[in-house]
Amino acid sequence: MTGTVLEWFALPGYGRILADAGERFFVHRTALQGTRDLSVGSRVDFIAYRGPRGPRAEGCRVIAPAPLVQATEASGAPACWARS
């Protein structure tokens, strides 16, 4: 099954995937293959399971990274990336 990462919380290591069919799946860091973290907007391939607490993803691997978004100023000119 394929889908898109909706949200990812790096510190606790879990998030949600929206499957192409429209269903949402929980994913934990232990279910990832080839990476330890995900990025919002990444396309992923995974195996869907029905767990006792709801739908979850296993064997999750990234098939396309999240698209890059360029920040722009109000004038439309590219803005510099801000660092804190």
C-alpha cells in the first residue's frame, strides 16, 4: 500500500500516514525500513495492519522524499532561510 506522511514527531518517533485510499495509519519508528525518521509530505510504501488500537503501518519505506518548498517574501522574491 502507498501513502503520504501527514505528520511525524521525531522525538517520540511516531506519526500518521494518509493512504492513497483515504485511510489514516499510525506508524512507529520501529516500523521504518532504511531510515529512522520520516518527513511530512514524503511518499511511502507500507504494509497495512489492523491492530487492537486501530490501523497501523509496518515495513514502511520511503519511495519519494518530501517536495522542497521555497520560502518567499511578500514581494514574491525568494527569502533566505532563517536560522535561530
